[in-house]
Amino acid sequence: MKTLDFYILKKFLGTFFFSIALIISISIVFDFSENVDEFIEKSAPTEAIIFDYYLNFIPYFANLFSPLFIFISVIFFTSKMASNTEIVSILASGISFRRMLLPYLIGALLIGSLSLYLNNFLIPKSNVKMLEFKYKYIKNQYRNKDKDIHIQLTENTFAYIGSYAVPTNVGVKFSLEEFNEEGEMTYKLISDFIRWDSTKQKWTIQNYYERFINGRSEKINKGLNKDTTLNLLPEEFTRRSSDVEMLDYFQLHDEMDALIFKGSKDVINLEIEQHKRIAFPFATIILTFMGVAIASRKVRGGIGLHLGLGLALSFTFIMFMKVTQTFSTNGGLDPMIAMWIPNIIYGILAVILIQKAPK
């Protein structure tokens, strides 16, 4: 690497980390002012606020804002270089525009690799403490709003719950069905309620009706209470959508396999999270090249014009990713396609902008 490469790389990384530190400081101030009443009302310990919440708040939001601020950072210092005719001097010295992109690529790869590690390993661990604090001192008690819940417990056992109340751990309109290898029903249970007994660590089925089926013969049994063990725990009804952020790369895969087996509709959220954790770091490279292509031209309006255009493009990128994520969640769009479409489209745009950049 030449002196010029180190010069650009130093400006790139310095501007990026300074802007991230600035926005995180502002975010902490706004978050504290918004939640201070909750902290006081629920008597949150000062030590927990600092070390469990805000210390883990920093890597999460730094990584969340990184695609936006890598774009703004590149535009800011590159536009300043263009205004000072440094870009013209570099190109006039015989260095090609593509060669000048090398330190930008190295910087983007460094930040992208860091983001990849944070997304899949460090942030999920830090999110455990942060989200536990949030659920305890900031957010209200969780309520499961799902209706008509179908769950596969084993290969041949299926359960149904009409609705589940988290505060009381009671399920309404419970049924259980078992099938043999030929797909014929061998057992069916219907009950009004199912309740988790934390002392016995078992489910108590209330006011139930059982059918034992053996070919053409059938045995019927009725009762008021029955304790049973199921491949099901109350924690499965208390999961929030944000809980997926507490799973690292390997835990995410294991959880996906478990939910696919049980036929849970929540598996779509895990698939989206899996692809998003990979697509976001790649976006740093695309946005870096777009920023260079936009800001390397010296124009009237200087940094202000470049920053305005950069902010517009970065916000449309984030909005586009949110739209495709919504289509995947509610519209049946494949999660991988949903998370990679913005990268593909903006990658093509980056290539076009680089082709039209001043050489």
C-alpha cells in the first residue's frame, strides 16, 4: 500500500468511527430522557442501567447505524477531497479511478467483517442482558395474541390450542392427536383448558375427553383433571419477535430446525434474521462505492449537495429493505430474496455510478 492508500483509509475509518460515536452519544441521551421515568418508577438499579443496558446498547446501535453512516462518512470526506481538488490531483498523477478505489474497498471490508462478526456472535450475547433489562424495566408485560395455534410435538403427535394466556399459563380449547405410521389416528384428546403446573413441571389438562382408537374398536374416557408431560414448554408462548436478536449464528440455525419441525409460523422471522445478518455487512461495500462515485465529482454546492443526495439514497435503501422484509413476513416473498434484492439493485446502481464517475 502506498502513502495515498493510508491517507484515504485513515480519513475513511476516522470519519466513520467519529460519526458513529457521535450518533451513539446522542442516541443514549435521547433514550435515557425517554425512559428515565420508567427507570425511576420501577426502581431500576443504576449499575444495571449502565452495565446491563447502555453498555450493551452501544454495539447494537453502532452496528444498526453502520450502513447509513458508512455512506455518509464516505460522501463527507470524499466530497471534501474533491472540493480541495485532491481527487483531480490524484487522477492527474497517473493513478486510475479504479486504483483509487482500493483503500475504500479495504476500509469497507474491514467494517463489513466487523459487522459480520458483531451480527452473528457478539451482539446476540450482549442483547441477552439488554433485552432482559428492557423487558423487566421498560416494556409492559408480554401478552400472546396468537389464535388457533397448531404445533407438531413429535413425528406423529400434533397439538392445537385456541389461545394462550401468558400471565396465567393457561391454554383454551386444547386438543391432542396421535397417528400411526400409516397416517391413521390412534388417539385424540379434547379439553377445555390446559394449565402449566410450575410445581410439578407438568401440564394439567382439565375437563377432558379421550378417544383410544384401535382399528374399528374405540375406547372413550372422560375426566376432570389429568397431569401429563408434553414436548412443549410455557416459554414457547412468551417469545417476542425481538428474542431472535439474542441468538448467535449457531443457536439461530438450531432454533430454525426446531421451529420447522413443529410447523411454527415464526420460522419466517428467523429466516429473515439469518439472511439480514449476512446482507447488511455486504451493503457496506456497495454503499461505499456509491458514495465515492457520487462525491468524487467537484460540483457547485459542494459537500452540502453531496450529503443531501447521499442521505436520500441511504434512507431509500433502508426503506427498501424494510418494505421487502414486510413482503417476506406477510406476503410470502422468499426471505433470502427479500434481504438481497436491495443489495442487488443498489449494487447495479453503484456500478453505473462508478462508470459515470470522473476518470
